[in-house]
Amino acid sequence: MTEAETRELLKHRLGRIESRIAAACARATRARSEVTLVAVTKTVTDRVARLLPALGVLDLGENRPQGFWRKAEAMPELGVRWHLIGHLQRNKLDRCLTHRPALVHSVDSVRLLQALEAEAKEQSLSLPILIEVNASREENKQGFSPEEVPRLREEVAKLRHLRLEGLMTMAAYDAEPERCRGTFREVRELRERLRGEWSLPLPRLSMGMSNDFEVAIEEGATLIRLGTVLLEGLENEG
Ligand SMILES: *Cc1c(COP(=O)(O)O)cnc(C)c1O
């Protein structure tokens, strides 16, 4: 595919995704502006990822620190807001934060929370984060169980260089997205509870992927993380 063809394909897919997002917002009587599309570029080359900002997609996500560095270094001039959405090793935080991620979605342990706070202090940042909740309770998934999260209160109260803005979750893959609704609802309800108990606004809920984003929007997602539905088949382009 030429670059022009790739751009046309992305434009076409974005148009279809946009109407699905708008329809889900309408069903939930939410404003379209409440939902941010984060394009997950982990499977594609820098060349494909670089086409997205010009098409209006400025929020890009990577799940691995190395992929994040590489892409952030390859396109420093495009005004991208980078989202870190996957498990972070503590020895990689220094280099990750150097690139000033817009949001870290995947804080999945107390040790990571403490290490991030220390590194954000070192780099004099006020870094927005989300706590990852394993609401589908799959053993192979990272994140705190919904029961553990309220017990993080003291740790969260100690933060000076991290700003906790909400929760993130990944639903279990299900051919019937409707069955993910309970997971999303549980995370939204957990957020309501924490808002009261922790007196924090917690405005953000990162939930919904290619398979289930419409249900996630109906249940209150403010960030949806889309890879496959936007970038499938472009893995080897460029
Ligand atoms: C890969 C990935 C996504 C995107 O998943 P798709 O099903 O391809 O849309 C979203 N969130 C996380 C954490 C991911 O690793």
C-alpha cells in the first residue's frame, strides 16, 4: 500500500468508528466530547502511526516501554499525547518519564505506584495516572482486584508527584460484547465509591477496546483504547 492509500484507509475506518462512538454516546445521553479515542499503535510501524495526528487522532497508546520510547522519539514534532497502557517495569520508568507521557493507565501494584512517585519527584513532574483494576478477575491479568482498590487509600494520600485521575480496566474477551457490561459497570461503581471515600473527583475511566468499546461508552468510559478496529492489516506497512 502506498502512503496515500494507507491514509485513505485510516480515514475511512476513523469515519466508521466515529459514527459508532457517536451512536453509543447518544444511547447513553452523553456528549461525544466526554470520550477520547486513544489509538493503540503497538502493532504498526512509526510510519503508519505518524499518519494519525493529521487525521485528528492525537492520543496514541503503547503497551510496552520500548515501543513507547521508539515512537515518541520518532515523532517528537507532531504534538502527540502519549498514553502508557501496559505493564511497566520499574527499571524503565526513568526513560519513560523523560518522554512525558500524558497519562499512565496501568498502575498495577503498590511497588509500581511508589516507584513512579519517586521517579516523578526526581523529574519534578505532576504525572496523571490511573489505577488498573482486574475486574474480570482473570489470573493472567495485571491489576488490583476491585476489593483491593479501596485499601490503597493511604498510599494514594501520600502522593505528591502523581495525580490519580481514575481507573482503567480490560474486560475479558467475549464474542458477545454485551457480556462485558458487568465488568465495566463494576469499575464505574467502584469509581463512584472511591470518589466519596477519597474525596477525589476521579474523572477518568479507561475501558473499552475494539471488541467492546460501545458497551464501555454506555457504561461511562471516558477513554477507549482501540487497536485492531483501526489498524488491522497495517502491521507490515511502511
Ligand atoms: C492492545 C491493547 C489494546 C487494544 O486492543 P484491540 O482489541 O486491538 O483494540 C487496548 N488496551 C491494552 C492495554 C492493550 O494492550
